Amino acid sequence: MRVAAGAFAPGHIGELTRIVPFEMVDEVLAETGAVQRRVRLVPARVTVYLLLAAALFTGLGYRQVFDRLCAALAGLAPVRPSGSALRQARRRLGPAPMKALFDLMSGPAATTAAAGRWRGLRVVAVDSTLLPVPDCPANLTVFTRQRLGNGISGYPQLRLTALVACGTRSVIGAVFGPATTGELEYARRLAVGLRAGMLLLGDRNFASAALLNQLAATGADLLVRCKSGRNLPTVARCRDGSVLTRIGPLTVRVIDAEISIRTTQGTRTGHYRLLTTLTDPATHPAAELVRLYHERWEIETAYAELKSTILGGRVLRARTPDGVEQEVWALLTVYQALRTAMTDATDSVPGIDPDRAGFLTALAAARDQVVLAAGIITDTSIDLVGTIGRHVLAQLLPARRVRTKDRIVKRAISKYNARGPAIDRTTYKATISIDMLMNSP
């Protein structure tokens, strides 16, 4: 791939351009009617790549991001546009091309690794998170501050709900909007991304009868936690102690289990009640399903990578609702491109779990390749792994440990009242035992 000259020269994202190539960007611009009528200082294609690069450099202003796109383009780069010109280019583009680009990029990353599959089913998870947006009059017409335990959030909030492939943490689908709309409504909109052959993991908030029936109608199987005290009449009993019940027209299997985690610091036991559409205990053993439910945390890790690693805990940039939508689609597209590059790397070495690819390592390497305009200033072809992949393989993470700590919610306002006891971050080994509970009649 070779960079274009003139005004189109800054239209790249370094080595990641092989994953988001010019042809793909031009296709979405044509489909959404966003191709410029005349070539301006910042053409539409360049604007798309500027937004993607801004998702890699979230701590920089757009002019600084543009400078990085031009850093290695000696003799090719056009005149440096003003901040106003870049702002007008983003406004002309609108959010539609960025959404169309994400739609092309979304889906489970292709891998030969066994991670993310269980007994022939692709394991996926659904959950929501909140992102802060700038506190300005335009955004406040759509987004509102959220009430918290000790006040209200410092910034208006956007609710993002995603469907993630647990094996590679790639994004299958995403929807977002005002936080005043609940995550169940957003989850309903994600049902179009489910297919037969998938096993969907969800937490207790997704155990609504109407939602379970809608999600099961897609052909996907479900494994969702519900409240332990929920009244679920027994229809039939299974040999392993689980029972069958009906939630509306849907038949589900109820699995009650006590999970004990033993560490050097002691033992902790919790009661889990899971609902699943996998009703045959012979082909889908209850103890395996209880252990598998832990994979739901993969989506929490994906959100941490998006919010803490890429965004660095920062508020989004855009000061209009359209700009916010445009920015979030760009963030998700870049996240997906990084996940694709990381999976390509781990897939090149048999036996490496995609979990061992370091996201921070991949992000840092991708930023460097943007500044170097790697792979686009010569006709030299790039191998599948590439520089980003080689950095990932050189700094593989150790095998994942079992999560043993409760999630700590950090408040978006003063941290003084939210402070709790110090957290012991000592590394230790954990062993898990599962006791199946017989359900009473």
C-alpha cells in the first residue's frame, strides 16, 4: 500500500492501515454519500483517518494528531490546516461514515486458537458501561448527569452496550446513547448480532423474562446469572441437581452452585444461580457451565482497555451529540483494529492464547507506526504479523489468573467519601471448588 500525494497524504493510520485500507474507507464514504464534491485542504478520506488517529492519541488536540500523521511524509504533506478547518471537516463528514466503517470492521476476530469456544459454541458476552462526555449546552440536550451514591456525576454520561467475543475480546456489535435509556433496551437492539452457535453470557441485570425470550429467539444459547431468591417453579429435575423451569414460553435450566475460592489469604464462598437454555446435563455439564461463566469478565476487561488504556480515563472530546457519536464509532473501530492485529500476532504461533497479547503494548506500537507512517510510504509489503505483532509477541503476558477480587466502583466525583480500606494487590494462587446444590421442590 502506498500513500497518496498532496491533500490525501495524511490519510493513514500507519501499519493499521492494512486493516483499515483506503478502499474500505472510500467504500463507506461512497455508500454514505460523504465523498467531497471538490478536493479541499482536508478531504473526506483524510478526515476519517484523522478521527481514527485521534482515537489512538486521545491526549492530543486534532492539530497535534494531524502533525503526527504528517511526521514521516517529507515532501508529501499539504499545508497544515487550522483548527477551524479540521473542525469543519469533521462536521461535514458527520457520524454516518464512521458507523458504516465500524459495521464493516465488527465481528469475531478470525483465529485458529481454541480460546473463546466451548463444546462447539462461540462464547460471547453482553454488558454496558458509562462514558463521560463534555459538559456543554449542546451535549446536555441529549446526555444527562447520573445520580450516584454520594451525589451526581461530574459530567453527562453516555451508555455504551456491546457484544464481545470472549476469546479475542473483539467487538461483534455495539449500541450507545443517553444513559437515561436502560441497558436492557440497548441489549435488545444488539440481538441482531446473535446467531445460532453462540453462547451468550450476561449478568443479573439481563435476566429479564422478556429479554431472555427475545435473545433466545435469535437461535443463540444463553447463560445468564439471576438473583438467588427468584421464584422459578420446577418443571422437571435433572440428575446433576439442576432443574428445568419456564420463563414465559422459554424453557431454561436452573443451576444453583456454591463457588469457593481458596487462596493464601483464606476461603471465600458465594452462591450463584445461573439460567441456561442448554437443557441437557449430559452434553452440557452444570459444573463446566459454572466455571465457564467466569469468562463473562472478558467484556469488563475490554471496557477497561477502552476506557483506561485508550482514553486514559479522559472525557470524550466532542461538544455536540453528532460529534460524540462520530467519536465513539472511531474509538470502537480503532479498538477493533488493534484486536485484529493482536489476534493475527498470537495466531502466528501455535498454542498461544489471545489472552496473552498485551493491549498496552499493541497500542504503544500502533502509535509509533502512525508517526513513522509505517508500511505506506514505500511499496514494500507488510507481513501479517507486522511490527505491532512482533512487539506483542516479544512482550507476552503470563497466563491469566482467576479473578478473585470484587469489582470496585470508582465514583466520577470527589473520591474522598468513596475511599475504602487499602486493597492488597499481592499476587497469589487461587483454587476453585464448585458444589452443586439440589433444588428444593
